[in-house]
Amino acid sequence: MSSNAIIAALFWLAEAGFALTAVVLCVAEFAVHRPVPIPIPSVYWPVAKLGLHRGRKARRFFHFFIGRLYRKQFWNPAVNSILKQRGFERQRHLSSGNIHAACSAMVLTLVVFFIYGHLYVGALFLAGFELVFNTPAIILSRYLYLLTFRKRKPLAPAAARLSSLAT
């Protein structure tokens, strides 16, 4: 078996694994209505953490591109017109992000394989698809997931006393 055949076999094995994962996640969310509560790892976790960054400029940049441009201008209008629901405002945003993460792994593996096979136009097309559709969806779903674990600030002493008096 040549090295090209081994690489091709490994590629198809990885693609089959990612495709099977995406199918299982789609069935879990849309047919059985049991979203998967565990986030599938993706390369976009660090970008999602920019939404909770200490630096004000980093947070503003993140909220402008992911919150305003992607979610409000692109995703919600597209989903509202098709499904009559509010895009990533729904409760199952993590499960949707998992489906995008599995599809993203599939697309990125295809990009690498296309580059390996010198199919640069196909690789460019798939990378553009990944950048426009999968990447922002994963980042937004991971950011919403991280928000659910963010600690609330404790009440100020005067506000705490007032709330204890009210009860």
C-alpha cells in the first residue's frame, strides 16, 4: 500500500467519523428532541472567550461582529424567514453548535485533503464556506454556553441589606 493510499484511507475514515457524529447529533436534536448537553471540542473555543474578555475593546469587537452582524443581521433573519423561530435565541443553542462543530471538522479535513491533492479552488471554496457559515455559528453557540456558567457579581452591601429586609 502506497503512502497516498494510506493518507486517503485515513482521510475517509476521519470523514466517516465526523459525518456519523453530525448525523447522530441531528437525529438527537431534530427527531428525538434530546439535545446533547456536552460541548464537542472545536478550534473556536478561544475566540468564543473573547466575548467575556477583560479588555473592553476586545469585548466590543466580539459583540459587534458576532452579536450584531452575524446573529442579528444574518442568522436571525434567515432562520426567521424559513423556520419562523428566533435563531440562536432558543434553548438548544449548544446542541446546534455541536452539529456545526462536527460539520466544521468535516469541512476542515476536506480542505486539508484538497490542498494535499493540489485542488486549491475546492479548498478555497470550502474554507470560504467554513468562514462564513460554520465558524460564527460555533463561536456564538460556545459564547452563549460560556455565558450560562458566568458567575454573577455579588450584591453591594446596601443592596444586600435591602433585599434581606424585603424578605
